[in-house]
Amino acid sequence: MHILYLQQNLVLPGEAGNTRCFEFARQWVAAGHRVTCIAGKAAPDCATEIREGVTIRWLSVAYSHNMAFWRRGASFLAFMHHAYSLAIAEREVDAVLAYSAPLSVGELGRWVAARLRVPFFFEVADVWPDVPIGMGLIRNRLLQTLLWQRARGMYKAATHIFAFSEGMKAQIAAHGVHAAKISVIYNGVKIPKDPVFPPRASQGRIEVLYAGTVGMANDLTQLVQAAAYLQAQGHFHLHFTVVGSGNDWKRVKAFAEEEGVQQLTFLPEVSRDAAVALMEQAHIGVVCFAPFPVLEANGSSKFCDYLAAGLPVVLNYEGWQAAYLRRYTCGLASPQGDIGAFAAHLLALSTGATMRETFGRNGRQLAARVFDRAQLAAAMLDVIRCTMPQKNAP
């Protein structure tokens, strides 16, 4: 089977960001299938690269989380325009798989699949336009209606939809999509064959780590507020590290300076391997999102990364991840917007070495059992094969 994979922001091993799509693609190639990815990067236009059997066709369309909103929109439209011509030139394609966000890649996948007359599979990492509308970023009623219509058209056209979480599945189903047409394939994490977990020496200092996008949806001012609250209470043994990049990085850093938080370090975005090294040195992993109910359905990769690294996880929201933390006793979650509860959970874990060890061990087991990307990639491939029209099945 030849899968044409459309992913505007493809991340390769050794680079900063989420490598899920490439990890899935190379596993499908190892299983005997052919995968061609069309992706955007600041690279020579239409350059072709073969990495671990995966054919990657690069388009010279730059994208970054640091871009202003209008520049990101322009990048999305440019990718759609150039990728369409490249995609319909592919031969012997059996299925089109489009990774969204942004929503524009889903639209691209729909068009390409229709032109090639093959099934269209839709992988949803962020439910658009639910997220920007739910955050109040898109308030124009006419624009909202137009985006709803486009999204519903894509869901209807898709042979099958893959959601990153149960919450996302529910959001998509609310658009009138039958639940049987949606499968949950978690973001997941690569589980090493022989994991090594070095002891985390605290020496009286507890490292709290946030590793990932520093964007408006994350609103890390809440983490800064929690750190300021704990500092004001005299708890100087907690040290906070924020590593990443995004369009909210400057604002969050300026806010931390205004609040006078001393025990807080900002580091630039690093490669996946470097991020894992930081997790191995930390004691607590934090996932933070702005206080909007729509964001509780998120499929954050850092959640799975922390679990696999043996880090107890602290969330500043409820939702499906919080349910997993409680069920498997591997972390703590507080209600959205409750900075006091958020800080209290950080303090409780910072002073409970036994709790941290227990949570970390349980989290590793959960990651291997539920969030292993090798298992998730195989499950996704099985769904694609089983839902392909019989005439296109391998």
C-alpha cells in the first residue's frame, strides 16, 4: 500500500519538536508499505529526501510557532497551493493521510484524495475551529459559520478520522460524525527497548520542568504565578525550567521578570534528545494550558514524554489526562484557573520523595502499556487497512 502523508510541519529525528509522524511513517515502511510525505521547510523547493525508507518531498514553505498570526496563515495557504500540485503528480497512491492542525492541511488532503480518487484519512492533532473559537480568538459569527462548514465537510469526506484523545473524539462527534468513524490514536511516545532510569538526586533542590511550546494556548503565566506564590511562601527549594519556543515566549518571560520570580530559568527550544536528557534530570513534569474548557481535550506530546521518562506529572486542568493520572496514580491535576491548587500540587510532590518515586514508576508502566508509539502506529495502520474500500485494499 502506498500512503501519501501530508504534514506541513514534519519533524525528523534529532530536530526540535514532535517526531510522531515520521516515527509512524518509518514503522509503516518497515512493515512493507510505501510512504511518501509532503512537508514544508526552509529548504530548496521540491527537494526529495529518503530517510529510513520514507520518501520526503520538501516544499520551500517556512513555518514556526514564533510567527505572527497573519504570517502563519500565509504559510498555511502557501503550503496548500504548492503541495496540491506536487501531491496530484504522485503515482499509484492508495490512500491520502492528512495531519491537522492546521485545518488547511485537512482541506488539502480532501482535495488531493478526490483528485486521485483514493480514500481520505484525517489525522486530527487539534480540533479546528473548536480551539480558536473556544479561546475567543475567532469571534466573527460569519467566519465561525464558514469554518464550521469547512470542518464538517472534511469530516464527512473522510473515510476515517484519527483523534489524539477521547476528548477530541467527542468534539469531532459533536459535528455530527458517527463515533464508529473516529478512532483514538494517542500522540504517544517512543519507548526504548532497554530503558535506563538514572536516580534523580535532589540535594535539596527540586527541578520542575516545562518542555514544549510556549504559546497562547499554554498561557505559562499561570506557571509563573504558581512559582511566585511558592516563592512568597518561602519555598525556595523548587526551581522551575521552561524550555521551548512559541509566540507567547517574550510575554511570559517579561511577566516572570515583573513578578520577580528568582527560581525560574528560560531555555531555548532544543532537540528531542536534549529534551529527554532534561527530563531525566528533572523531578516533576508540568503540562500547562490556558483556562478554556476546549483545551482539556488536548493531545500534548509532553504528557506522554514525562510519563515515559519516569516523571510525576502535574496538570493545571482536568480532562482525560487527569483521569489517567488518578487511575494509574502517576500525577496530580487541578481545576482550570486554580493557581493555589496548582501550586499546592507542586509543593506536595516536591516534599514527597516516596510519592515522586511511586508516581514515576507507575507512569513508566502506563506509557509502555498505553502510549507506546510502536503499538499506536500499528493500530493506526490496521484501521487504515480495514477501512479501505475492498478494491484498494492491499
